Amino acid sequence: MTAIHTLDVGLGPRSYSIHIGPGLLGDTARWRPAISGRQVLVVSNTTVAPLYLERVAAGLEGLSWERLALPDGEQYKNMEHVARVFDTLAELAASRDACIVALGGGVIGDLAGFASACWMRGIDFVQMPTTLLAMVDSSVGGKTGVNLPAGKNLVGAFHQPRMVVADTDTLATLPVREYRAGLAEVVKYGALGDADFLAWLEDHAEALDGRADDVVAEAIARCCAHKAAIVARDETERGERALLNLGHTFGHALESTCGYGTLLHGEAVAIGMCQAAKLSTRLDMAKAGDGERLALLLKRLGLPVTPPAGLDPDELLRHMRLDKKNLGGRLRLILWRGIGRAEMISGVDEADVRAVLAD
Ligand code: NAD
Ligand code: GLY
């Protein structure tokens, strides 16, 4: 039987626990104590709610609660749909001790988390992630927010959840491309800071791709332990937390250049990590063999490692110049000195980046 993993994010009085394993949505005794008030709003979407909301509902007996199923998609992660959460909270006459439960992937977690950061200047929320990406990344660490027409995640708040409940049974219905996109974020943790974990992923690549319960749960727990440790040291990204963006500057440029929806975020990150590795080699920071090893693992997990053909390197570079990490008009990138040793590098020469993009 697959074990339940429990770990903590240590943030003093705002510390919380993360629970990972099968059957957790139905394990009311485990998560109900995270809800202290009498009013609850479960925010989900039209894909996830019909699959899993009843499991959560069974645990809300005796409370005054409401459900809201938003339309499914990144294009709905915006202020209009935050306002729908506010309207539903108003109908519920939600007071300061109300709680939002976010049931879904990263889109729902980010949006519902942001609404909970704003309602009455901040109420509790519980993350119930249902995608692999949300289980290993977005549900942990308190980054919440929505997109504006001007750009992605431009409005947001750091607001930590009361608990994270990652029921791995929900991954059974996740489309294969979405699942594999989550695996890219799993590999990221090994690549950026844990060579032993990367070796473990190499040993378990087939089991991971086959969604073997115990291996998937262990991988999620190891990723969450990494993220929890980084968030505990650098909650608001003054330094070390930026390492979690390995492959993301290249990846975001690819997503924008190809048009959102062409590449999933995790697919773009997989390619972006390989480009970051190539640039590190070009700058004599790391051996080419490390990048080749990373690419091989990503390929075994069904992920792309090279960009679609025909992209304009100058357009990619233009997008990279807009990255939030840049300083003083110069590129600041997460590169590495080899597997498990990522570093933030300032003032990277654009000619070197362009050469990698044109490769
Ligand atoms: P998503 O939330 O759009 O989910 C992907 C798709 O899977 C959706 O169609 C969804 O309805 C569906 N789905 C979800 N769970 C399912 C299940 N169990 N079975 C069947 N279908 C299911 O995408 P995502 O990849 O989970 O999250 C991406 C979002 O996360 C982006 O908006 C990104 O900005 C954000 N993000 C936030 C952070 C953070 O730290 N806050 C980190 C990484 C990403
Ligand atoms: N996903 C990056 C972070 O949480 O900082």
C-alpha cells in the first residue's frame, strides 16, 4: 500500500503541513481541522468539480458551504473570475473566519489563493491540488495571483495556505501531456539542487512515466521537501527562491513566441532547462555531459528537449529581456555548474544567449 507522506513548511506561526498520498480527499479527519470557521467556499473548475468535488463535499457536513466551478483554462485566471469568487463569498456572507478550498490545478490554486488573500484583507485557504504540477510546485509556497491583459501573473500576493492536501488518486484522470508537463518540474528539483534525487529519477523513470503510485508519491514528497526548505529560508524571493525558476526564462520566451497553448508550461521548462545547461557549458561553467544527461532523462519521461523549428532567436531574446529577474537592463539567468548546482548569474552577455537560441 502507498504510504502517506506528511511534511511541514516552517514559517513560524504561519507554518503548515503538506499531505501526499492516495485517498486523501476522502480522509476528512486529516484535513477538516485546517478549517477553523463555519463558512467554506470550494473553488474548482468545470473539469475537476464533476470528478472530485463530491469527495470534498462529504467532509464539509455541518458547515455553511458553497461551491463555485469556474470555466477551465489559463485564459480565465483573471480579475473577472476573482470577482466571481468575491461575489460568491458575499452571497455566503463570508466573515473573517471563512475558508476557501482550492480544488484543481495551478490555475485554480493561484486564483482562489489570491481571492483568499484579498477577501477582508486575508482569510484562510486550503490547497487541494489535482495536477502533478500543482502538487510539486504551485500549491506550496504561497505565491498566488492572476494574469492581466498586459502579462502573466502581474497581480498577486504572497499568502500561505493553511494546509496542502495532495490526493494522488486524482492523477489517474490527468491527461498524459499534463502529467508529463508536471514531470518536468519534478526533474527541475534534481537539476537545480539535488544530484541524488536526479539519479533516483533516472532509476525510476519508467515507473514515473507509468504513474506507479508509490514512486509518484515519493517523488512529490521529495519535491515538496525541497520547495518547503527553500520557502522557509526565502519566502518572498529575495534570493535563493529564484533558483526554482531554472529553465523558466528560456521557457517563458518559448511559450510567448510559440503562442500560449502551443507548448504546455512544463514542456517549455524542459526545453528551457536544456538551453540553460547549454549556455552554462558555453560560459565554461559546466560540462556538456551534465546537460546531455539531463536531456536524456527528460526524453525518457516523454518531454521535448529542443525548441520547435523555425523560431526567431531575436524574438525569443526580446521576450527574455522582459523577465522579472533582470536587473539594470541586463539579463539575469538561472544557470548551473552541473547537476544539482544551479546559480543565479547576472549580466549574461546577450551574444552568448543568442548563440544558444540560434543553435
Ligand atoms: P491547470 O490548472 O490549467 O490544469 C491543467 C488542466 O488539467 C486543466 O484543463 C485542468 O482542468 C485539468 N485537470 C486538473 N486536474 C485534473 C485531474 N485530476 N484530472 C483531469 N483533469 C485535470 O494547469 P497546471 O499545470 O496545474 O497549473 C498551471 C498554472 O500554475 C499556471 O497558471 C501557472 O502560472 C501556475 N503556477 C503557479 C506557481 C506558483 O508558485 N503559484 C508555480 C507554477 C505554476
Ligand atoms: N514556482 C516558483 C516559486 O514558487 O517560487
